[in-house]
Amino acid sequence: MTTCDQRRSGREAGFTLLEMVIALVIVAIMVATAMPLASALVQSDRRSEAVRELADIADALQSHWFERAAFPATLAEGTFLGVHLQPGVRNGGIEDPFGQGQQYAYAIDVPNGTAMVWSRGENGVDDGFANEEFVVQIHAAVPGLKKTWQRLRLIVELLADHIESGGSVAGTWSTVRAAIGLGAEFDFDGFGSTFDWAESTHTLRSAGPDRTFGTADDITL
């Protein structure tokens, strides 16, 4: 083979320096184009995860209140996580996808009967509940009223049967409650307040969401 043939054969077998440079430039352009797209997809996944998990947490907090007439002190509390909310892998259900390993921010407003949960958002900084995009607010009045009316409906039926059969309704609510066959948990409404029984009028009252008798949100049976 001649020298000319060898050079031609070498060019056919490999890349020239110029071809390699062009290839590297093309690869660099493709990577630079793909990185923002990949980042956008990751952020989109995190947003979807935050929305889904916050909705699950809100439902679980309502369930916790319905059972205990109180919100948990923290999202990791044993009466909440694993009971009303499934924790997921390494408690992932309460881990903020924008929080770099931190839990969702959580606060309880006892006077107003609300709980608030929020994500730090795409900037990864806790700007407060009022300034974040991904937030949920749970009102104790929702599960509290549900449980109160659930108990009152049962009480009405049992009281009616008890009175019709000549049973006594004298004394405190605890006395009457025991007489109609209900357990001690029926001393309380869905907000954790004791029912008030008026023997003379056969009237049973719940203090309602504000837990104070004599206000507009009292529930009277």
C-alpha cells in the first residue's frame, strides 16, 4: 500500500481533530439545552408531590381532630403519623420536597381553632404561611361539628326511647347519659367540651366551636 493509500485509510478509520471538536460542541449544546428542561421537570414533580401530600395531611389532621378533639403538637407525633397519616418511606409523607430534608412547616392557631401546613416552595425558604404558594388550612369546626351532630343524633334516639319507656332524666348529663346506656365519651361534644343538660326542659347543649356557652355558635337539642 502506498503512503497516499495509508493516509486515506487512516482518515476513513477515525476522526480528524476538527470533526472531534465539532462533535464535542454539539454534545455541549445538547447538554446545555437538556439541563434546564430536566430542572423544570424536577420542579414540576416537586410541585405535584407537595400538592398531593398537603391534601393528604389536611385529611389526616381532620381525622385526628375527629378522634381526639385536638390537633397533634407536631406532624411526627405518634398519635398522628402512622395512625391517621401513612408515613411513607423514611417519613416521606411529611417531608417537604422543597425543604432539603425538613418537614413541612406546621402551626396551630388554638384561639381560632385552625391548623396550617405549608411548603417552603421553589426558593426553599420559609416565607410564612401567608406568603407561600403550597398551603392548607384546616378548621376544627369541620370535624368538630360532624362529630357533635353524629353524637347528638344517637343521643336523640336513645333519649326518646328512654323517656317513652318511663326512664328518669333527672340529674346531670353524666347521670342521664349513663341511664340511656352511653359510655363516658358521650359526656363530650366534638370539640372536647362537656355537654350541658337542662333537666327542666330536657335540653342538651353543646358550646360549639368556640367552646363557650351562651354564644351564637351554641348547638341546642
